[in-house]
Amino acid sequence: MGQHRRARSRRHRLLAPSLFTALSAVVVAAVVTGTHGFSLADATAAGKVARSTRTVATAPAPSPPAATVSTAPVADTTSSGSPTPTTAPTPTDTPTATGTPTTAATPDVRSAVLGTTAPAPADNRETSTVGALFSGPVGAGNHFCTASVLHSATGNLLLTAAHCVNSPGGVTFAPGYRDGSAPYGTWQVTAVHTASGWSQNGDVDEDFAILETAPNNGRNVEDVVGGNKLGTDEPFGATVRLYGYPASAEEPNLCTNTTGQQSAYQRVIQCPAYPSGTSGGPWINTATGDVVGVIGGYQQGGDSDDTSYSAYFDHTIATLYTQVEGSAP
């Protein structure tokens, strides 16, 4: 597996033109890859994806629909139109009342100096919505990418980078994860939704994915830790809090800084120490509280640990979100 950010340095070259073309006709074994992470399937993976135990699945999607959903790591499983998530195994951990995050964000979620990276505070309403993705047992050293809870009427949605997860099989989300434990419980991913530009051509301007999860003991993930509203068409010059789980760390990094415009549909931010594993980490606007990006996009999140990218959130992700929310049970 490549390393995420060191993966970054290779961020998701797993989806380089040559490889993407070679795999375009078949959905191969699922792979968890990301700009800030790495894939066990390809030690040369770029971006910030941390070790992935899957192989990249890149099946061409039918033309019309704006969203596609991957179900199981079997050939020709990519479908279009209304997604039909698969049944997920029973979550391993039970959410407990003692694990309820504080209701309001506290001052320590803001860096004293813009562009400074430090460990994110624990048990905070906002930071509790951010977690790590696992392709095996939830424990130290097993996470490969970052994701966050996306507010929805269904209460079961997550947001991450498309290059992180190609199939839901065996993927587990642990919000607020740190030091080998999942304080609020874990949720199994049941479906992966991406925009057609990504599923058909690996378009870096659509490197975002919405994941569905199964309830844990009858409770949806948002019921336990809350969720962040999706922000679209927000200014490039927004100040955001950037979260991400380095593959080599057991707690998330937090950096606050103002974003810039890398290209027509890419944001850029300068924040040190965002290596492999941080792919999929949310960019939360400090003014609105909306999530306006995820580490990914250009260079699968960035070839440097100190510079991160995100696809710009506009009508494309808004349409995907509407379709996913409308198709959820």
C-alpha cells in the first residue's frame, strides 16, 4: 500500500490514466485509497490515502446519471440511478450515553496561529463528527483514510474522497477515533456514491464520495455525534478548519487557514503535516460551519504534506447529495 500523503506524494496515482484505462472495463476487488492514505494493492499509490487493503475499482458508469453507487467488490457491480445499498454486518461497538460529545464547539478547535497544525481536541461537537475509515479491525495502525458525518434527513451519511473507497465491502467508520478506541461506536459502510465524472473518467474535480452506513444498535451515526451541513458555491477565500488522520498517528490533526484557488474547480490550503491517511478529511468553514471540501482532488490531495487540495463543491456534489438522500430508505 502506498502511504497517504506519503501517499500524497503519490496521492492517488492509483488512478493514473494508464491504470484507470486498464481497469475501466471491470470492477476489481474494492480498494480503499486516498490522497492521504496508501493502498496495500499498490505501493506506488499517490496522494494522502493511507494503507488500503483493496484494489482500485474503476468501472465505467452509464452515461446519464450524475451519481453512481458501488455495492460489492465483484465484476460489473457499478450501478446507476437509484442506489440500492447492500446489507451491512452488525456494528461491532455499541454507542453509549457516556460517549455523547459536548453540544457546542469550544475555542480550542481554532488554531492560535493560522496555518499551524496540532492534534484536534477530543470530545468536541465538531471534532466528534470526524473519524477514521478502516478496512479491518478497528484498532491502532489499521486506518487508511478520513471521513466525516454529513448532515442529512436520513442521518446515516458520511463524506470522504472518492479515491478512498471504491466499494463498501468491509469498510468501517469510527467517529472520534483516537488511541485505538472508538468512543462513540462504529458504523459499517453499506454503499458508496460518486459523481459520474469520477466513476467514468476519474475526474479530479469530482473527487468526493458520499457513503451510506447501517445503524448501530438501531441508532444512526448522526443521532450519536451530529453532522456537518454541506456547503456549496462558497468563496475560494474561506477560512476553514482542516481535519485528517495521518496513517502513522492515532489522533486527528487540526489546522485552521484560509483557502485559495488552485484552478477553476480546485481549492488549495497550506497546512503542515497532512500526509497519507488524511485523504477525505473535511474542510469546515469557520464562518458557516459548513463542510466545503475534502482532502483529495488535484494530486489526490497533494504530493506535499504541507499543501492540500480539494475539489470545489458546487452543483455537482449538491445534485449527488440530493440523489443519495432521496434514494435512502
